[in-house]
Amino acid sequence: MSKIKEVLHEKRGTTEEHIKQLEQEGKQGVRYTAMMPDIPFLVLGLLSDIGWIMHLIAGIIYFCGNGFHHVLDYMAVISLAAVMFGVGYIINLNKIHEKEIATRSQKNLGFGVTVYSGLAGAVIGILQITVIGISPEFVWIIVGGFLNFVSGMPIYLSFKKGIFYGIK
């Protein structure tokens, strides 16, 4: 466990060094720091990843087998696209070392879009069950969307305005 903590803290240290460099250049802007310790951040992040992956796979299976027949189907595709946008944005933030210390728009476009799109997908899945009927894909979309939302929301809400260093 200490090796995992060490690796995670080293990763956060890289982010902090990047932000310090931006501060020296006067380019840091207003930042929001994820105040969640590294291990809970990792665990909740992995659970959120499992949720959006379940949501995505179940959505793909449903649409490949059934196509688009209802307005709810189009809404479901939009929620899937939004989840993928948010995940892609988080991957980009990680690549540029700004995931844990993000600007407001970075935080909202990454974590906010991912989390709320998971909730939207789950709600749309519930509506699809009531209108179209129950199917295993809808159940997995709902479970994945809620798992994404429930595990991603604490991360999203942990961001505090300002730059805070040394969070372990």
C-alpha cells in the first residue's frame, strides 16, 4: 500500500511542479485543488471509471442491436457522447499535469460533465424502461450511470478554490 501511496504522491508532485512553473510565468490563473487524499481519489476514480465503462458498453450493445427509434434513444446517445467528452477531457488534463489542480472550466468540463452525464444517462435509462420496456442493457446503463455519478461526485465536490500543495 505504501508503494501505491508513493507513486500517487509522486504523480501529484509532478502536477504541483507544473503549477509552480505556471505561477513563475504568471500563467496559473485561478485554480481549484482537489482536496481529496490520493488513495480515496484513486478508489473513487476507479469506481467512476467502472461506471462510465459499463454505461458506454451497455449503450453500444443496445444501439447496435436496436438502432434509434425514440427521442429517448437520441437523448441517450447525447449522454454517452457527453460522458466520452468528459473522460477525454480528464485524460487531457492528466496528460498536461493539471488534473488535480484545474481551472474552473477545466474542472467543470472534465469532472462535471462526466459525473452529470452519468446521472443523465441513468435517468434516461429509467425513462427508457418505462416507455420501451425493460432490457438488460437499460439496467446496465442505469447501474453504470449511477455508479459513475455516485463515485465521481465526491471527487468533483472536493475541489476547493485556490492552490494547495502537499495533499497526500
